[in-house]
Amino acid sequence: MELTLLGTGAPDGLPRPDCPCAACATARGARARAATALLVDDALLLDLTPGAVFAAARAGHSLTGVRQVLLTHPHDGPAVELPAGLPSAGRVPDGRVLTLISGHRVRAVPMDAPGTGYEVTSPDGERLLYLPPGAAPAGLADRMAEPYDMVVADVVGRPDAVARLRAVEAIGPATEVIAVHLDHDAPPGPELDRRLSAGGARAVPDGTTLTVGGYHAEPDVPRRTLITGGARSGKSVEAERRLETYPEVVYVATGGSREGDTEWAARIGLHRERRPAAWRTEETCELVELLASDGPPLLIDCLALWLTDAMDRVDAWNDAAWAGGGLSTLRKRTAELVAAVRGTRRTVVAVTNETGSGVVPGTAAGRRFRDELGRLNAAVADECEQVLLVVAGQALTLRG
């Protein structure tokens, strides 16, 4: 089954008309995206958009052989003129199966938002799932008999749709996930590619033709990632974003609870509100045991608080205790953590604080913490496939 993406943008396209934002200002040339529309084997058109005929021609295709035009979502604004020779556009009721004269079978999939998804099966058995913007499948079975060959969805706007499909094995290791309905909320250029690749997805330019079920290189998703940055740099948001397409995640909060600290409680509450409901939280500093066990991905936030706890345990703030065995005990504990990161089979995203770039701490204890955190960050980074530095909400790749 051959799929041509006539457009890959949001319904208003990218750049949006009359929008002065930075993303729209840079969406020029190859970065410009028309509203998403899919042409399947030159016989089925999913979503009718302005300029579809010309988009098909630019991609080396024609709409003259199209036998069915299906819409996935309500179209605001003026009605799109139906090109001459095309059948009328319509939507299929949820659950209904439509068989085309070309041999393709189309099933309407219910969504949790206004719109209809379409599962397309080719005469040869390849299976494609196309989802409308801002929507995820509703009422999925506990387990799919077999994964789709390709899923085309709003990965940036609804990453939980990918997570839901993964949870029921509708997306497997060989499923190609293509991001569409890309709006000005999506970062441009390489940053979009990096963010999508973390979830096993990718974006392609308008006019790209893909073979559904054909061979493709699987995304190289790093299994261990360290994210560092200063206070309020956005590093925790970046870490959460990297795992939002996974159906289950264990959020490891190393800060614990602080009795009577209302500001700390408010910060923890904001973090919890951001996380998907399916994620589970564990408040612990026993990271070695978690890393050694099997299970869903771990998001560790953060190593600086873990180190604070480790230094508390050896009374590292006391000069005499530090010199009398605290240093060697702490180094042994950090070495155990680094070895656990090296040996873990789980997907891990760890957050830490970047230190040592500013004023030298005025106390021996402060300098001690700075030095030990710097050593810990470097040792953990050595064991990670990818290392990111977040500055002003922007992620810079240091490795991977």
C-alpha cells in the first residue's frame, strides 16, 4: 500500500495566515506545511483540503483515480470546493466498514474528540491507521490481534494517543509512526525531529510517498538519557515530554515530602498535574533497586536531590565526619548508582542540576556539594546514550 502525504500541517496550515509568532515566521520553503491530507494508492483520499489537486501533481500523482473521499474532522471556514471528477466527500459512522471497488477496506474508528479515525486495510493486508487532529482512539480493546503497519496521527498535540495504542499493542516495534497535523506549537527543524524520535515517531515533508508495511529503519530511541540544566530551565518538562508516548511510566521523586513546607507541596502538586494519569509515582532515593528491576520506563527527578540525601546519610556537611569516612562512603554509594545506570535494561530519563557555572559557594559544605554533583553528573552522563542541556526551555544535545 502506497501512501502520499499531500499535506502534514494543522487544518489552518503552517504558517498560519496572519500569525506573527516565531514558528510561523520560520515556516518557509520546505518547512511550510499544508493542511494534512492522505492519498492512498491513488484510490482513496483522506481529508479534502484546498489545493489537493496541485499538491498531488507536485508529488507526481493524480486524483483522477480516486474512488472515495473521506473526512476525519469538522472543517471550519468556507467549504472546500470539490475538484471536478471527485466523488462527494463524507464521513463514515463509527464502527462501520466500507469496502472500495479498489479492494481497500475502511473501518471508522471512534475518537474521544469530534472526528473520525480510519483504519485502512489494503487488498494485500497492510494496515494503516489515520487519526484526526486533537483526537485519540476511544473504546480500544484490551489487546489488538496484531499491530498496525503504520499510524499517522497528531503525535505532538495528542501524544497520549500513541501511548493508548502502545498499551493495547496496536503500535509495535515495527510500526512506523508518522506525525501530522503539525501546528505552530510544534518546534521547527531539528528540534521537532529530536522530540518525535524520543517517542519513536518522525515527521516528513509535504509530498512524501511512503510504503505502508515496507521496510523502514526503526527510530534510534536512546534508552538512557540525562537531562541537565539550571533552576527553572525547563529540564523537568523536557524529561516528561520524552516519555509522554509511553503507556506506563514510573515517576521517581527523590525529593520526598517535606513536612510543613507549603511551597514544596505546591511545587510537587504542579508536577503531578502535568503528568499523565497512567503514570505511577514513587518517592524514594533507593534508585539502585529500581534500576536493577524490570518494568516500565523510569523518570528520575532528580539526581541533585538524590545526592543531597546521600550526603545527609554520611553527615557530609560536617568537616570531621567528611574526613573521617564520609567521603569514601559517599563515593561508594555514587559508584553503585553509576553501575546500576550502566547495567539497567529499563528506559531511563534522569534529571539533574547543572552546577559550577556561577559564583563559587561561600562555605566548605556548599563547595563540597558542588564538586560531588559535578562528578556524579559526569559519571552518569558517561553511561547515557543521550545527554541534553536545557537553557531557557531549549534543549541542546550534548551527546546522541
